[in-house]
Amino acid sequence: QVQLVESGGGLVQAGASLRLSCTASGLTFSTSAMGWFRQAPGKEREFVGGITWNSGSTRYGDSVKGRFIISRDNVKSTVYLQMDSLKAEDTAVYYCAADKERRRSTASMRFGTYDYWGQGTQVTVSS
């Protein structure tokens, strides 16, 4: 059974930083592309960042480029999202996702590509 468990969310002021973590079990993490998405109330789920199995390629949503960094540790089966210069509009539930396709050359921006999802962690940024 595949499990993705996110942590690190919380309430911060605008301009602060947070680091989210997502630890996977039950899948071959080292060959899976990983993604982070977010969903704010009343809005569609939005791509935040993605990383290939070997960290060879990363990509980001336009709204977070230059502020967020995705990384991974295949030994720990964990993917991270470092979020700097947070804004009120970053407030959302953040989800990590795993793509079971092995060794995909790029991380997809489409949520339909991902096969497994975590339960989400709330990030609230006060202005």
C-alpha cells in the first residue's frame, strides 16, 4: 500500500519561510517523479513544483518561480518543498504526489499524471 505523508505546514507571516516534507512508503521512490500541488478554497488544484526521479530536472508553477525550491532525498524516500518569501496568496492545502511511471524524463505539471497523493498539509500565510 502506497502512503505519502506530508508535514511542515503551519501559520506564518508574509515574507517568512517554510519547508514541507513528504515521506513515501510502499513504492519505488527512487524511480518515481514527484510533484507538489496546492489547492486554495474555491480554486482548482494548482501545480507548484515537480522533480524527476534522479533530481535531473525540476519545474515550477509560474506563481512560485524564484521563491520555491523542490528537492528530494532518495535514501530517505522524501521530497521537500522549500518555500521562501511567502505571500498571502500562497495560502492553501499543499499535496505531494507520486508518478508510478519509472524514470520519467520530466516531471508532469498535470495532476492527472500522478498516481498517488498525500493527505495534504495546510499552509496559511497572514499578511
